Amino acid sequence: MKATSLGDMFRSTAARLPDKVAMLVPEKSEFRPVLYGELFDTARHYAAALRSRGIRRGDKVCLISENCAEWAFTDWACQCLGIILVPIYPTLPADQAEYIVRDCDAKLIVAGNAEQMAKVACIQGVESIVLKGEDSLDLLAKTQDIEPDEFNREIDSTKPEDLCTIIYTSGTTGLPKGAMMPHRAFVHVCECAQRTLPLGQTDTFLTFLPMSHVYERVAGQFLPICLGASIGYAKSLASLAGDMLKVRPTVMLCVPRFLESFREKALEGIAKMPPVRQKLFHLAMAQGIARAKGKFAPLAGLLDHLVMGKLREKVGGRMRFFVSGGAALAPRVAEFYMGTGLTVLQGYGLTETAGGTCINHPDRNKYWTVGEPLDVEIRIAEDGEILIRGAGNMLGYYNLPEETAAAIDADGWFHTGDIGEFEGKSLKITDRKKDLIVLGNGKNVAPQPIENKLRNSRFIQEAVVLGDGLEACIALIVPNAETVGPELHLPEGTKLSESPEVRGLIKREIDAVNKTGANFEAVKKFALLDHPFTIEGGEITPTLKVKRKVVKEKYAKEIASLKL
């Protein structure tokens, strides 16, 4: 029977699998199992703690914290009581956190630690409490309870169209907008994924992406609970390699940068091996890719057993597939994983569509696409924009009727701002509508495909292609210091932007990309930047998307020099 709300879905799984492991929570050097029955009881106690602070159905609670099990306890408590949880990225500075708290009319702020509390404690008119530790929500929950019958009545009172969360968009083009997400949107995505993908209660997910983002929240938190699967919580990014060995996940959500980093480290390790072992690895890689593409690969099985099994052990030895989202996956990265026998499924979704719109299937994995629609309608508008209609769509932007009307038309189609096309049943994303460059000669250039090709180079960390009103495209390039320095044997402390050798290396990489596109798409001039883009610096969002407007303003001098 279809769940009516997230709380109803959660209760159903807990009742069906009370003695099954729901969570693996890091404690010192080990991971403590939390059973589904225990998790449901904990959520009830957290709900009682929120009630004791005067929070009731329909109130908004802001949560600003790093990932942890207590984050999930708070979320599930809210979903069961009909409280609207508003997550805030823990990386956001105080002024942006305050904007979200005030914009959503929050009644309570839950802060992960003293550092996060310092960002929000001075906001007048809004109460706050720390999530863990002394005088925390966690401690309060240990002393509070709600009668089980009353708790169930609260769950039953929540309707599919009721608001469960407001998630603020990253704000690449301006102030963040609060996407109002109803319970039915997340329930829809979870139940569609359960029907579509080979997932089940025997799976173990490992969480390390921000739970404040829709991608991790729906696919890494809500979906495993819907399945009756287990969720392991990584201690930190620094401990991730060790956590994978201990948790031994079967599914991991990730972003392309994680996959690229793992690939680079693996190849660096191979490069240090004796020549014979290097040749064996590259032969195994070639055979593995050939087999994955359905080509003749007679040695694939033997070489996979001899070589690639050891590499798969580094991610726990049980990985069934990685799910990649948030940005385009470079073909060379996808093929590396194909060669190692590790499956990467690229998907697509937006905050406004509950994060789950399309995904590839392991049996028909077109890694250059974002896969097939998850029981939603998708059509391509005349100008190439991707439009989405379905149960996963938001209700609108909080307190922004004009922006809502601009995003969702009269027929219910959400206008994504992404440009794309279909290849059979699979969707391909080709660019962002607002990013299209109009050159001085009138030619339209889509920068994202060019930027993705440039970032495919192991010597380029970041690339931003510009050119509005100019005769040709220009680019701002952040060289990859970890690979450029060793490649050119540069002295330590070399300023990359001023090095002729670095400029020559990057020019060769750009020239190679220029040969793959039309003449008017070629990058004719470029400037090198010494510092990588950061969230703190304002050039990228918490989801690692480049804020083009900020980059243009911050590097106006460098851009101006390229126009001469």
C-alpha cells in the first residue's frame, strides 16, 4: 500500500523489520548498529523533545549541522509530527544562515555544535538549541516521551500534500529561494526508485555527502529507510577511506569530484609499480572496458580476478554501484570505473523535483546520459529547455509567488533552466539556459560542454568559459597544482599563473579541446588563476556549482585583460 507521508513510510518499515539494522553509527573506532525498532523509538523521543520546546505541527525548525545520526533522528521526528524541517548547509557563513532562518520564519534553530551555534545564537526572536552534548536536543530527548498511540495519530494526521521541508536552492544567480517540498514528492521518488532499481533491504548505504542537500537527503536517507536497508554514517571526509573498509557499503552516493579523486589516487599508485605490473593493470583496464561495452574481451575475467579485485577491496569489496549526481561525469572517469568492475550510475534531479528525476539502470547504463525518467513526464521545449511534470515537483518557492509562476507554468510544467535532448529513452544534459554565451558575431555558444572537456584534463582543476559580446570565447583556468607541479618538475612555491611552462602546458590542453568543437566555440584566450574556487571565497555553492556572476565580478581585471 502506498505511503501517505514520510512518517507513514518510516513507521511501515520499522513495523515490518523491527530487528533489522537501520543505521551504523560511528563510535570511537567502531560502528554501533541501530535497529529499526530502536530508530523509531528514538524518533518518538526526539519528537517529544521538540514538543517540549513548544514546537507544533506546521512550525519550521532550522537544522544547521554536519552529518550525523542525530541529524536523521531530528528529521524523522519532524516528519512524524508534521513539523517542517529547513536544513542549512553547515558551510554557509553566518549572514547567509541568518537569511534562511528569517526568510522561512523559523521558530527554532538546532545547531550541530558550538561553532554552528555561534552563527545563529544572535538571531533575535528565534530560540536555539545545540543538537548534541551538554544542554542538547539529544539529552532532552532522553527525558521526554510521547504515548505511542498519540505518536501514531500524529503520523496519521499528515497528508500527502502537506509541507515536509523547505530546501533552499544554492543561489548561483542570486539569493537562495526556498523550495517547498510536500511529503508526496519524496514518497514518490522513493517508491519509484524501489520499483525501478535493483535495491533492497540487504543493501548498505554509506553517507558522506551533505544531508542538507536534497540529493543525499532523499537518496541516502529517505530511500534506504523505504527499502529497509542500512545506512552507515561516515565520520568525516578524512576518515572516508577507512569507513568504507569497515562499513563495506553496497551503494554510495557521490559527486564526480569524489570519483575523479579516487581514480587519480589509484593511477598514481599504479605509476609507482614495476613496469610489468603497470602493463598488467592497463591490459586489465582495456579488457574490462571492452567487456563492459559488449566487445570481444577474452582475458577480461582472468585479469579482473588478478588485478581489479584488489582495487575493489579499497571501497569495501561489496560495492554494487556508485550513484553520481550534482555535475557532469567525465567519460574518461566513467570508463575507468567500467574497467575496474565498479558500476557508476549517473542520475539527474533538482531541489525543486525532489532530487530524483532520471537515473541510469545497471543493465542499460548509458554513462554519457543521466538515464531514464523516474515515472515523471519530461519534454524538451522549443528552445531546448528541459521541462518536468510529475508527483516529485515542489509546491512552489516560499513567499515568492512571482518566482513560482515563472518556474511552474499554467500546465504544471517546471522549467528547469537546463538544456537537453533525448537519446532514445535517456536524457542528456547539454547546458544551462542562462549560461548560453552570445558572441559579438551572433553565434550562440553553450559553455558547459566546453568546460567539461577542459576539466577532463588532469592538469585543469576548474574552467569557466565566457564571451558575451566578444569575438571569441575566453576562459579562466585554475590549474591542478597536484598534477601540474610534478609533471613540469616545478620548484616548490612556484606561482602557477606566472609560469611560462604552466601556460604552455595549459595551452596545449586547450588546443586539444578546441579541435573537438566548432571553430566559433574555440577558446582563443585564457587567464590562469592561482587559487582554487571555494565555498568560503564565494565562487562555488555548497553543491560545488560555479557562481558565474561572482567569478565575473571577482576576476574582472583578468577578464578585462583578455578582451584587449
